[in-house]
Amino acid sequence: MDPKDNKVNQTPEKLIVTSSPHVHDTESVTKIMWIVNLTLLPAAVFSVINFGLPALVTMLLCIAGSVAFEAAIQHWRKKEITVSDGSAVLTGLLMAMCLPPSIPWYIPLVGSFAAIGIAKHTMGGLGHNIFNPAHIGRAFVMASYPVAMTTWAVTRIGKEGDFPGAMGKIASLDAVTGATPLGILKQQGYQALVDSFGSQAAMYKALLIGNRGGSLGETSAILLIIGGLILIAKKYIKWQVPVVMIGTVGILTWILGGKVDGKLVLFTGDPILHMISGGLIIGAFFMATDMVTTPITTKGQIIFAVGCGVITVLIRLYGGYPEGVCYSILLMNAVTPLIDRYVYPKKFGSIPEPAKRR
């Protein structure tokens, strides 16, 4: 027999030993980032329809600023320029969704630098940042330009006369007074807010569709939810995080959000109003689910989401700002390492501590 025909004598294929994970997938950071951008696009387009050209300009400035700062910093650090992965675009788009539509042109650029230059690259770049970069950018410009950040433009859909009652009058002064639904609720009370829309049903409809003043991300709750559901279906995020965060806000505002003659009356709040107003929807689906700045385990993420919901309610009901989603997520970002330290999955084959002592 020819030795060449003897398989035993043939050189075996090279065995490659690598560390886990060993599961190969077609998903990549670039693909995930661009898909998240696409899921945000319908709500972004609606915000342009809602607020007009200033919204588009704000969005483009945030995205262009984020991409430019990312490229410049990577070039300065002599690192590979990775702006094509979509992460800088996503940071810019998310930050734009947290800003008022009619805002001076330089503020989006300042926020972009804070998001990319401070929150992201001082920590080492993508995958190393502790805080959500978009919310750091928003918090930075909120502290630096509070008047501009609380001056809201009139919506093109909700012009004066479109709403019966006070909302038509308030809308005409919106760019001056900053009267958003949560702002009216904070300053004038629940009944004044309902009267501004004409009825409770009309208020819910306007909030769901996006017919209201506010930041670009306080637009169509329906479009944001659809985008979030796509991310859940793609398994990029877990459903527990947005459901728990939004549910926590709903339960607590139902318990603590009702007042009669200025006095707290338990279990009389309006949970639906709080769940579909402000930046809660975009925050729960697109910010609190960030892969880098949130806990690793599902249990840890649920704890994170509950914390975000509790802090949001505390700020909305008892704080000085009408909205608290941004600060709640940033504060819980700081707690993420602690959650990961004490909440981790059981090791396969490990022996519980009591059994070891016996």
C-alpha cells in the first residue's frame, strides 16, 4: 500500500486554540450601530416635519460635529480612524434628539465635543466610556446654556388654534416661555395641562403622535416604540430594560403623582401621561440599553432600569426640572460597575458557600 494513501500517516489539520467566545456570527459593531441609526430615523424625520428646518440643522450639526471630533481625536492619538462604524453618527443623532429644535448653531458643536472628546475618548474610546456620551453632551450644554436649552420652539403641527383651550395660547408663546407638556404640568398643574389640549383623550393622542413642543426626541412616541421593538426583535437590546424603566415610572407616578388643592393624594396620578411624555421613551429604548454603560447581566440591567425609573420620578415630581431621564441614566451609569460587581451569574459547577463550609 502506498504510504500516501494511508490517512494515518498524513499530516493532520492544524488545531487552532483560541479564547472564548467560539460562536461565529454575522453581527458586528458597525452593523449594529447603523441599524440603531436606522431605527431612530423615522422619529428623526418626524421631528423635522414637526419643527421644520431648525430641527434638521441641529441634527446635522450634532452629527457632523461628532464625526469630525472623533476623526480629529483619533488622528491626534495616532489611532485608526473609525468614523465609518456609525458610533459617532449615533452619538450625534441621539444628542440632537435631546436638544430643542431652535438652538444657536454653536451649542450642538459644544455638546458634540463634550460627548466625543470628554465622555468617550478620555476613557479610551468606544467600549471604554463609563457614561452615555450623548447624555453627557446634553448635560454639559444644559449646565452651560440653560436659557437656550429651555426655550422651546412652536411645533408646525401644533400651531395656535389647533388645540382648544390654553394650549393654543401657550403654543404661540412657546419659544419664549418654554411651555412643554411636562413644563405646564410642573408649573400649572395637571388640570391646566388637560385643558390646554381640550381633553384627556386629546392629550394622549397628541403625545403619542408627537403633536407637542419639546426636544427633538419628545416627538412621536409611536415611532420611537416601533424603533425600539425592532431592536428587541434583532436581540440588540433586552425587553426587560425599557419595560421595567417605563413601568417603574408609571407605577410611581400613579402612586405619587396626584394632587388635590396642592396636597398629595395617593394612587390618583396619571401614569399614561408620564410614560409617553418627555424623553422617557427614547431614553428607555435607546439610552438605558447602551451595551457599554449598562450592567452585563439581565438581573443587573433590571436593577439599573428600576433605578433610572425611580430617579426620573423623583426629579419630575420633587426636583427643580420638569424632566429627569437624562440625569437618571447618567447617575445609574455611575452605579453600573457596582451592580456588575455584586450581581453576576453563578459559575457552572460551582459549589455554594454554605456547602463549602460544611
